[in-house]
Amino acid sequence: MLMIERGHCGPARVGYVEWHGKKISLPTLLQLDEESDSPGGYSILDIWDGRSHDTSVHPLSEGIFTEIVTPPNTDLYLLPSLPGASALREETGHAILRRQLELLRENESDLNPKRAVVRIPNRVSLEDLSKALSSFKSLGVRAASLTLDGTFGPSDMNAIRLRRALPLNWTYLALGRIEPSHIPLLYYLGFDILDTGLSYRAAATDVRLWRDGIENVTEKHISPRYCTCDSCKGANLAEMPKSARYDIIAGHNHATYRAVLSEARHAMETGHLRALVEAMTHRSPALASALRRIDADLYEFLEAFTPTAGDQVLPLIGPESYNAPAVRRFRERLVDRYVPPPRKKLVLVLPCSARKPYSESRSHHLFDRAISSAVGGARREVSEAILTSPLGVIPRELERIFPIANYDIPVTGDWDAEELRLAAGALVEHLSKFPEDAVVVAHVSGGYRQVMSEAEDRIVQTLIYTDSAESATSRDALSSLESTLTDMRDVVPLKSGPQVAREETLRATADFQFGRGTGQLLIPEGANLRGKLFHLVVCELEGVQLCSFVGKNGLLSLTLEGGEILQKTGRYWVRFDGRRIRGGSLFAVGISDADPFIRPGDEVVVVNGDEEVVGVGKSEMSGREMCAFDNGRAISLRHTRE
Amino acid sequence: MVEAIEDLGRIVREANIRARKSSISRRKTRDPSRPAAKWVASAPIGKTTGTALSLVLSTHGCSHALSDAGGCTMCSYLLDGTSGEVSADNLLSQFDNGMEGLAGEPAPLSVKIYTSGSFLDESEVPLDARNSILDRLGGDERVREVVLESRPEYVTDSALESIAQRLQDRHTEIGMGLESSNDFVRRMCINKGFRTEDFTSAVNRALEHDIGTRAYVLVKPPFMTERAALEDAVQTISDAVDMKVTTVSVNPVNIQRYTLVEHLWRRGEYRPPWLWTLIEVLRRSRKNLPSSVRILCDPVAGGKSRGTHNCGECDLALVEAIRGYSLTQNIERLQVEECDCLPLWKHTLAHEGPSMFVHEDIARGLLGNA
Ligand code: SF4
Ligand SMILES: [Zn+2]
Ligand SMILES: [Zn+2]
């Protein structure tokens, strides 16, 4: 049985799996039994001390057309597949799966399905795969493996695409030629146990594997890299006999796998796994193009397990970030969920700032001063839109929300074609939500101005540029901003009135968090708002608190009464098996059903069988996982009904 | 529902037929009066050394390959055949042409007659031609050894009788492709089209007529790991000896054109056997088997990328060692110096089975993208 622990960054998991009474900590590595005579196998490696556990993983046979070895004394056995099958037609994949099923059924008394590992062929239709998997599942199988050749060519990509169709509560092995630099990506994709067999293959050719590449230690005129690992310990590899070198290099290579896997695990637990995966794409063009294709083809799968909240810094360094799930989801949600507040007659487009949140940066302080002195109390009719890459356009109301308050990009002022296209598209979408007779004032320079010109033809409103082509923060630019806005105040005209920034922020946040229209429900007309914007704002209706806005993470947290309102929207609900919840957490085992749109980090409402709201809290996993798992913390509760 | 394993068999057969589809139309029309190939070399014959003629008759090809069954997964002998008609007279002239190579050679002589299929298949070699050839061999006193090749179904009592009659006391062997003694492997991986018992019966029939047999053993059929292939070959050799064949000929797969094996090889899903595997097969077999049984091996394309090969550095030495062993049957000839590629081979043996990752050539790069 697989038990997952807290933490999410894509489909990667940390946790435990229990096999044959042995508890294995995940993620982990497989060590090849290089010495053993026929037939070979693996044992599971302890990534901390580098020794192999006494848990063995052996193939039942060397292939489907090869004799089955009588059930070996192994903890897990790999069902047979067909070497070379990828070169045959796709239907081969289905036949291989069916053959494995037949074997399990025919040998019921000898083969315990709970210890079986299904070999998933690289080529099989999703339909055939899901059919076969549900048969395996009903037999009690809970683990599967894929074989990769490490080139991320068509065969590997086929296999990786299948990952999205695999049950959530199984354990997954990635076998074949896996380099250390592939580990973060494979782990990110939800592979729990990875083959280190390449350690030996590399050692056989005098190659040391490193986190970021390879090194042939016998290469002439090139000094070997210095290594601190236990195996190398300053040994002069080039000088020693090949056989001695072989063991040292193999030991080094295993150490590299352990180090990279533990790095990946740590990154996952601190919310940085995606960033690590992106960084690793610089290791090879093959990895970079693989991630690009994975982002495009597996977006829904990756996104479903990507948290919607977090306080870690999110570095978005290059093109590999443009379609990261958190980034693409933000762009898409903004289009779907953001509705401009009424009465906006002017949209002011501003550049982003390196410092987050924007309003705490020097440049935005300067803009703020200019805006205030130009329009004063009429600011309620101005909407601020901040242009940034690769997230697109951020309305001021959402500047504290994840990942807007967290992302970090290299600000050079140069935008590549893809960034321009993404930002221009987002801007056009955003402005199309405003009345046609509103005025758009663009106070931008450099790349931001390029975005404006790229979008210009598709903007229906009147577009006015301030005199800021050189720099948006120069004294001249700021005074141009101020004078332009002053002019506009009279021309548009903009009228003064009571400040509305707090309710606008809360409503926009509610819409973004829970879906369009929720803002009006959770922060209705006549609600009483207390507190300072971007610190803590409490929303009450007739003396009853519904929700509060927490400036630190830019999110709304609900009270039970707020939860009752959310319940009516039919979104973000979790059905609890019992009547009343006790304790600060709700575990997956207690959940009978959940909204599949729930992501880790979402604010959710827990209802019982009588449709009664019994709790509100923050989800720790995605809705699909809550349904699939029988264990693991699903929700950290904020309030529960007595 | 069809059993999945039968389905896999069908898929392999269909892939096999697809792979060789175009090969029939690619056959050349050859001069029907000339053999497809012939070569003469010195060879051990009985206890002395003599001269051996190998003669490949140009026929229309193997019936198994021409039939709907589609032939064997590694074989493109069909390509060596001719698309034209070959008459009995033609075959006789081919034979005479070949025998010219032995003109003036002193006894003892050995004559090996191959076709692109079965010498005893009457639809390939008409009975007239077969008998005349056998008669001519029987009339040449220098010829002490004759090797013929045939699928076991053509090794009938009447064929054996006429051979025995015509060749008299000459040492005669009929070579048959057993390939693997595992029915499953022979059927699924090779598509050989006969059962082990068919082979055994043929051996027994030959024994009754005092005619020797030679079992061809295939090393590394497709769809097998290096280790499984090694084990299978060792087992097959030992089984063949148990069946009382006279000689075992060990044949590592080489990549022939328009075959399923070539199709897999091109996609990186098949690698011809390592020479280390071959040496290991020969060593283990020699150790366990009676010395009366000869174990021959002449690795076709040894050391080449389409043949059994190692790293490129040590190949020549290993091929030499194997040839030397085959000639002398002295196991010490298989002792070769270790090469840097040995651990790579060992790794392949250890890793392919559990990972199901086909270890192709190191030349394709250790790291896929390096
Ligand atoms: S190996 Fe022999 S039986 Fe098989 S196709 Fe070739 S010639 Fe025919
Ligand atoms: Zn080291
Ligand atoms: Zn070598």
C-alpha cells in the first residue's frame, strides 16, 4: 500500500510503500545486482547510507517468450514483457498487458498480485491501457514500471505520456537508461523508484556520472574532476588498473544518483521541484525539448497536482518556464475568472517590478505617488494592470496572490518573441473585459512598450502613451504620467467617491480562488470590511464573519458561514464520511468524494452526508487524490463545526 | 478471446511477413547454370586435413520462406535464390561447375552442398537432379565427406535410403536448423515452422540409415535478452547432443536484409550477440559435452556491426579464437585476453532482463544525447 505524505509539486510524491511487510521510503532507487548469476535483478537502495535494502525486485522471466522462472524468492516481481516490442505495431502493447494478466490468473496460487509489477509497454493505446489496468487493479496489483532508453525520443515520450493514465495510488518504477540529470524530471512526473543500472554501464566505459553531465576519467590531457564522494576519496583514477577503477566509478555513480534524488526530494518538499526540473533542462537539449513537449501534452496531468498556494520564491528563468503549470494556469484563470469591477473608466498599464509584491517596490511607489496626485479620490475609476512575463497581465487586486507575489524573473527589458506573444495576448484578453469607451493609458518602456505595439491593433479602447519610451521611472516619465492622468481626469472624466480598493481586492480574489461570481456572494453589497488592505481584512455580514483576506498570501480564508456560501456554488467541496470532524486534519481515508477541480493549496469546504458544512480548510492534495487514496493528510482544517 | 500469447505470435508473424515483403520482388534473375556461390578451403576431414568445397546451389528458394508462413525471422536466403526457373539440368551444371574447383585436388575431399533452402525438398531440387548429384559424388573416390542441408520434414526414409545407397561408406551429414530446442522460442521468435519432435524424428531416421546429422543452433533469436539467448543456446546444444546429432554448428544471428531482425535492429531494438556470448556458449557446451560431438562455429560477419561483435578492439582476436577452436575442438583456443568491453557485456547480461531495456551498441552513445 502506498502512503503519501504532505507536500506537492506536480505529480511527485513523498511517502512510504509497504511490500511484503517491508516499509520502503519513497522516492528511492534501484540498485542492479551486477554480480548475481542468472537471472539478474534489483534491490532497493537506501539513499541515505547507500546500502541496498533487503528488498529485492526481480523479473519473473527474461521476456514473454522466455521460460518463467518458478516464483523467485523476491519481494516484488516484474511481470514479463517483450524486448524489442517497441518496433512492433501498437497492438503489441495490449497483447503484452493481456499476457501479464493471463500469467497472474493462471498462477494465482504462486503469484501474489500485491507483489507484482506490471510492465507497461511503451506503445499502447490509452484505452487499452486503462482497460488492462482496471483488471490488474481488481486482482490487487499496485505497482507498474515503464522502460526508458534515456534519449527522450519518440519511444520515451510515448511512455511518459502514458503516465497520466495510471492510477494515483500505485507505485511507479522507471527502468532502463536513466541518467542522474533525468531524476528530477522523472520524479516530478510521478515516478517513485528509479533504475541506477547506468552506473555500471558508465563505469564499464570509465565514465563518471555527475549531476550535470558526464566525465570520461581516462581522457588524455584533461584532468579529472575533484570529487568528495566516499568512493573517489581523491583516488587517482587515470593511473590505476581498470578493475579497481571500475568499482570506484560505479560507487561514485551510485552516490551521484543518491545525491540527485535527495536533492529532488528536498526540492519537492520545499516547493522547488519544478524549478529544479527547469534548471536541469540546461543539461541537454533533449531534456529541454522533452520538458516542452511534456508541458504541452501533459498540462492537465501536471496542473492537477500543482499547488495553488505557497510562500516559496518561484524563479522563472527562461523559456522552460513559460508554460510551467503554475504559470499557464494563472494566465488561463485570469481569462476565465477575473471580472473587472464596475465603474472602471481608465486602465493604466504599468511595468512589473523586480521586487514583489509590486506595490512595495520603489518604482510602484513612484507610480502610486504620481497617480494619487493626479487623480486623487477619482482613483476608484482607474484600474491598474501590470504587464509581466511570462504571467501576462496582473490586475492590481491580485498582486498578492500565488504565484504573483512569489515569482522572480531576470529583468533585462529584453523580451523574446514568445514572451511578447504571450503578454500581448494576455493584455488583449484583459482589456477586452473593459468597456469600449474606457481609456487605456500605457506607462511603459522597452520590452513592455513592444508588447503594447504587438497588441495595439487588437485593443478596441483609445490608447494613450505617456512620455515614457526611455524609462518608466525617470523624472520626466513620472511627470508625464502625472500630467497625462490629470488631463484624463477631466477628459474622461473621472469622478471622485469613497475608496473601494478593499472590496475590489477581496472580490477579485474570491473570483480568482473560487470561480467567477463568488466575489459577489462572499463579499456582498452591505458587507462590513475591517482592516488594512494587504494586511488582514475581515469581511462580515450582519455581524457574522464570512471570510478574511490574508495579505501575506493574497488569499481568502473562509469561516464555516463562508463555507456555506461556497457550498452553494458547487465547487471546492469535499464529502466527509462521518457526521462531525474531530482534530485539525482530515485524512483521505475519511473522504468519500471530492471536487476533482481541487488543487493542493485550495481553500475547501467539507460537507457531510447530510449536506451540512462541517469544516473549512486548506487542501493538501488534489481532489482526485482524496478519492483515490486511503491515507495521507487531505485537508488542514481551519474551522470545524462543533 | 484468443490467448494473448497466440496474439503475440500472430503479431510477430505478421511483422515478419511485412519485413520481408519486398524481398521476393528484389530477387535477381541469376544464370541458372551457375551456382550462387562456391568456395574451397582446407578443412579437417576425419583425422586428416583435406580440401573442402562449399557449394551454394541457386534454386528458387526455401519453400518455408516462399509459403504463407513467411520464413524465419532472421533469414533472407530467399534473396540468394533466383526468380527464374531452374531445371534439373541447370542444377547439374551448377554442381559440375562447382566441382571444377576440386579438379586435381587429392583426397580426402569434403563437399558441402547448400541451397537457399532444402537440398532434399523436391520442389526446390528435383529428384532427378538430386539423384544425379548424389551419383556423381558417389562415383568420385576422393570424396570422403558430404554435408547436405535440409529442413527435417524432407529427411524421409526414401530420401535417406537413396542417399545411403549412393554415397555408400562416405561420412555423410545432413544439416538441419534446429535453432532452439525450446518449441516456444523456435515458434515465437524464429517462426521456424516445425516442432522439436519433428527434428528428433529426422535425427532418428537418419541414424537408422547410418547417416549423420548436424544441428544448426541459433545464438540470439530476436525478442530475447542477451542472457536468455545465451542460456537458450547452451541448452539447445546440450539437447541436440542428447538427441544424438553428430555435429553441432553454432550460428550467431547476423543481420540479413529484409528480415524482421533487420527491422528491429534498425530501430535499436536488437543487437547481434556479443562475441563474448558466443565464446561463453562454446565454453560451457564444450565443458559439459562428450568430446565425440564436434561443435563448429564460423561466425558470419564476425566483428562487423551486422554480425556477432564486441567493441571493435577485441573482435578480431575473438573471431580468430572461435575459428581456431572450431577447427581443432581444443577448448584452450577459446582462452582470450580480457578486453575493456567485458564489463559492458556483463552489464548487458545483468541489466537487460530486469529492465527490459534493449542494450544496443555503445557506438550509439553511452548517454543518449551525448
Ligand atoms: S532459415 Fe532455413 S528454413 Fe528458415 S527461411 Fe531460411 S532457409 Fe528457410
Ligand atoms: Zn566521486
Ligand atoms: Zn572489446
